[in-house]
Amino acid sequence: MLKPTILIVDDEKPTREGLRAALEDKYDVYIAEDGESALRLIEEDGFNVLLTDLRMPGVDGLDLIKRAKSLNKPPVCILMTAYGSEEMAVDAMRQGADDYIAKGRLQIDELEMRVARAVRSQKLENENRELRTRVDNKFGLENVIGESPAMQEIFEVVQQVAPARASVLVLGESGTGKELIAKAIHNLSPRAKQPLVTVHCAALSPTLLESELFGHEKGAFTGAHERRIGRFEQANGGTLFLDEIGEIDQAIQVKLLRFLGERTFERVGSNKTLTADVRLIAATNRNLEEQVSKGDFREDLFFRLRVVEMRLPPLRDRGTDVIMLAKAFLKEFSDENGKPIEGLHPDAVEALLNHPWPGNVRELRTAIEHSVVLCRDDTITLQDLPPSIRGESSTVVHPDAKEVLAKKNLTVEDAEKALIIRALKEFDGNRTKAAKKIGMSRRTLHRKLHTYNLHDL
């Protein structure tokens, strides 16, 4: 289990070294000799606790705390003051400090108590924040799994766009989860209690698709024995999700364009104009801009649909999300098949990380279901995986990564550590290239190197 992290900032070396010695048994302790170097560390890595002296040359303790508190995940800030300056410390607390300690009468047991209290406070705050997020996301993003930077950006956009009425165009390769994102947008929107209606456009001929979308009157065409309510009417007050929008023909494109402009339409075989309050979300794995340039897709409809555009990352660019998703699917299919399978063998993890996943999340889900059905033990092994995935496991893994993957109770963090080791070795320590390979920012990689103690790679 990772230790809480503490940054100690003091311009007097004996003080900061003494504090480190007192705390390093229970905490992962970093030190800085001035406020400027401390700022660089805080902005790059983040800490649970900041323990800083008040008076320092350059950036003083109060300025440092103000900057630290402006971060998305600020540390708990404890200010150390000279004996007799409690009034200044109280004023500092009004400006952002969480606690203060008088250096002149500092006792080690009191220091340990204050730091432990600070760590507990931050843990409780994080748990409350996560709880609020889970409550806010109920029936929203809880089914969309991922911690990679690419997916975190998607989650942020979903949260921003959900309350609006604007049309959304979701782009991405087949199997990346476009329908899940559409459901999340709907379920986090004010329309959540109203219908979410889905139409898979490629599954229907143009004639049937027109009737499916707009409905038809009795006798409108051969086989129309009664009036049919279309999907726009069914979705009134809610959301209509048009999957594979790139497959629709020009005639229906014109009708969609009219609806987006006027919110009106007619059933097939009727002259009566109807209205519907529908939010439109469309998705495709095709290059609509290329279709527009060829004349296959109307440019005006393209821009109407693309008020907000979201591009979902392929699974190969999502780093250890592969293992996180695999474990979620493992639990799902283990429960479904009544098989108590506990985890993934290191060789299976290696194969999953090496596979390029042309079918994305859909392919991974099928692979794990296949593996659960064939598994004869309590662990998914390499031989349980589909042959196409076993065949991709030829990349040489650095011995240190092999050692990490061989841990008995392998976690997502272990897989991430192995992925980082392998990428850094592959690119001879080039962190920019390694970060791009893994699917994270260089800054995030730098923080992970501190977390996993991989500075020497």
C-alpha cells in the first residue's frame, strides 16, 4: 500500500532533515529548501500534506500555500511559525492554511499527531468528493470505465455537455463505446426521466428508416396496415440517439436537417406537421468530413449535428484501462456463468496489454467472455485467451516488468507500473515518447515515476 506523501519546505537544512527523519517511517517524505522549488514539485506531483515554514526568501510559506490551494487536488497545508507569532498564523489560516505549528515548542509526538490528522482529513475529503461524484453520476458515467487521461477528458466533456440541449456528434472506431457515452449524456441531463430512444441507422433500408424515424399513416405504403408512431415522437421530451449516422441517404438527411432547424416533421403519408422536443445525439465510425467532400453527406447537416464533437479514443491508446475493463468483464461473466474466477495470470495480463485491439472494448469484452467459459481454474491464463490475442504476446518485456506482472495479487497499479517500465526501456528512457505510447501526459508520467520509485529508468 502506498504511503501518504508529505512535502517539507524549510530554508534551514537541519530543520527539514530533522523533520524528514521524524516522519519518513510512516510517510513518503520529500523536501525542498525554498518556496520556488516547492512550487515546482507541487505542480508536477501533488502531495497529501504540505508542511512549510512561514518566513523564507522569495516565495514565502503563505504564498506557497495560496498556490497549493489553487490546484485541483490541493494538499492539506500546515504552516510552521516562529514561537510567539500565533496571531500571524491565525491570519494565515484565514487565508488558506489548514493548521499551524509553533516551531519553538515543537514536539515530535505532536508533529506526528498533526500530520496524521491532516492525512485523515484529506482522506475523508477525498472520500466525500468521490461519494458526491458517484451520487451525481448515478445512472450516468458509472458504466463507462477508465482512468486514462484520454478518458478523463471524455468524462469532463460529458459532464459539461449533458445539461445543454445542443446536438452532439460522437466519433470513434467501432467498439469504442459510443452508445454508452450517449446514454451517459442523456442520464446526466435534465431529460433523464424522459425516454432515450436508439436507432441503428445501418440496419434499415432508406424506406424503413424514414418510417422508423418519423412514423407513417395507415395505407402510406404496402404493408402499412395501421398508423405507426415514429422514434421522434417516442423520444418527445427526451433524447434520440442515431447510431451509424454516416449510413443514411440524402433524402433522410434533408428531413433530419429540417427537424434540427425547425423541430418539425411529417409522418410518411401525411401532410400534417408535427413537432417534438428531442435532443439529438449522433454517432459514427466513418469520416464524415471525407463524406462531405465527396458529396455523400450534406455539409449543412454535418455542422448541425456537430455542435459539440466528441472523439472517443481507441482502446490501444488507453493504457491500463485495458486491465481495468478486463477485470470488470471478468466479474460480470464469472457471476453470469457461476464460476469463481479470481483474477488474471501475469502472462494473460501481458498478452492483453500487448494486443492492439482493433475491435476495441467490444473485442475485449468478447475475449474475456471466451476466457471465462474456457477457464478450468480460478485464474484466467494465457491459454484461456482467444488464439488471436495469444498470438500478439510476442513483445519482449523487460525483466523488471516481468517481475511486477508476476505478483500474485496483481492490481491495475502493478500493470501500470509494468507498462511504464516497458515503455521507458523501449524508448531508451525518452519520457515524452514513453508517455505517448502509454496514453498519458508527460506530467502524469513524471508523477507516476515518483509514485512507483522509477526515477532511475
